[in-house]
Amino acid sequence: MALLASLLGCATPRTEAQKQADEAIAARVDGALQADKLLYAKHITVHADNGVVRLTGFVWEAPDLEEAQRIAAGVDGVHGVVNDLELQRNGLGDSPVSR
């Protein structure tokens, strides 16, 4: 409920500075996700709103769901993480070759 209330509270117009700050946070989170050698993050999209980061897209392995959230939460300026990532298999095996 608190998250829903905070998201609904974001309906007020944002200044250009706030938009730029959120774009910078999203870029830093995306950079951190892409830089992680153990996480295949090419299918993760990052959005930020007042320091709350939303991760969407998919990952190939279950531990990556939590790893992506952990990485995002550790980025400077992130106040919270909404993890909307999905586990995508589509008949592919667990081998790194199938990624």
C-alpha cells in the first residue's frame, strides 16, 4: 500500500531538474547492471521516478531476479526498487551458450 501511495503521489508535475536527475539515476543503474560480469542484463530496462527505480524485462536464471534488484539498490541516489522482471525460459537450457 505504501508503494502504491508513493507512486500515486508522483502524479504532480516534475521539474526539468527532477527529470534529469531521474534520467541520470536510470543511466547509472543501467550501467551497473551491464557492468556486472555475472548478470546478463541486455533485456533489462530501467526507469526512475523520484529516485525509485523500476526494473522491467526479463532474465534467464532465477538468481538474476534478486541480483538485478541488489545491484540497482546499491546505486547512489536510488531510494527504492520495484522489481518487475520476469524469468524467461522459452525452452532454452541453462547453458551459457543458450543465452
